[in-house]
Amino acid sequence: MNTLISADGTTIAYDRAGAGPAIVFIAGAFNERPTLAPLAKELAGDFTVVTYDRRARGDSGNTKPWSIDREVEDLDALIAEVGGTAHVFGFSSGAILGLYAAARGSAIGRIVAYEPPYPFGEGNATDLPGRLAELVDSGRPGDAVELFQLEAIGLPREIVAQIRRSPMFPALEAIAQSVVYDSTITTGATPPAGLTTPTLVVNGALTWPVLARQAVRTAAALPNARHVEVPGGERHTVEPAVTAPVVAGFLREG
């Protein structure tokens, strides 16, 4: 594990491997840097790959007040660390963050956006981030996790109840603050229509139908983007073996 200090003094933990053009991997809600490590490993033969813990999760810090621009500063610090420019692979809310960063002026060459959950009118209630924050601030992180799973992800109540009883639940509670941030990033978000950074929007063939629709619509909303569907990806997951060649082929075009 490596660390760096972001612009506001926050410690950001990251792993780096490989050699060649750099790719920074941005994970989504409830994810830490191991989530995209298998995909990064598949690409490390031809690229420098960087996976990191976003704020309020894993080994990274959580300096407040939070804003999406502070998360962009974290990404910019990582890009500077690997040479000043990088490609980005963003997963779920991490894809929205990556696209936002590129529109804001980050030194991003190309973007792969895997299942960005832009709502297009199908998202959660606009007050969800505030309700999540109230639960976390009042010492009820488990209830915040449950609320996010029910309303932001749309899991059935019986599945959420099973997760709450599972051995994995304490780890989710530990990063409950991060879902406040992810909910804020995604609620009401729209693709940056003026973004000209070359973008590939990807979804898995077996993902939830709403995410497949959102991927197609996201690509259509961006002036320099195209859409591709890859095999697998059941329940909003990334299949490294089938996704890596698609990512590599797209990044080599630039």
C-alpha cells in the first residue's frame, strides 16, 4: 500500500502496479480498492494501474467538509503521482465521478465508464442524501446502509434483511459515511453534455435492466462516446476476463 496527501490534507491510500500508460480505477458505493484490483491485474502487463480507496473508506482519510470537488482533487493527486496524465476506469458512482472530473478539467486522456447510474428520472428521492447523513450523524450507520440498499440500489427488503444478518455487514457499517457521498454524487446527476474526452460506456449483459438502459442513454448524451455491452456482469459486477480486452482496445486507440 502507498499513500499520498490530497490538496486538503486528506490521506489517500492506493496500490500501484505494472508499467506503461496509467489507468486510475475509481470504485463505486460500498467498494474499496480491492474491488477493481482483479481488473487492474488483467491490465497491468501493458499499463500502469492504480487502485485507491476513495474518501471515508478503507485506508484513506475523511477530512470534512466533503464535496465532489474534494474527490476530484484526490483523483488529480493520483494522476500527478503517475506522471501528470492518466486514463480513468470508473465503476458505478465512480464512473460519474470520473466524468465529472474530466468535465472539470482533470488531466484525463480517455474514460471507461462502467454502468454509470445517471438516474434519467428513474433515481431515488432527492432528499435521500440528507436522510442518510442524519442516520450516520446520529450514530445509526447500519440503518444508513439499509436505507441506501433499499432506495438507492433498489434491493428487495428481504435481501437487505439477509445482508444485515450476514458476516459482511459490519464492514458495510464501517464505511456508511461513504454512501452519503455516493448518494450525493448520483442523486439528480446528468451526463456532462459538453464533455469531449473520448469515452466508452460499458454495461454487463446480465446487469440490472435499469443500469443497461442508463448506460445506453449516457453514451447517447455525450458527444464523443460510444456504448458496448460485455458478457456477464450479473447484478452490477465487473467480469475482469471479458472487460479487460475491451478496456485495453479502447485505450490503445488514443
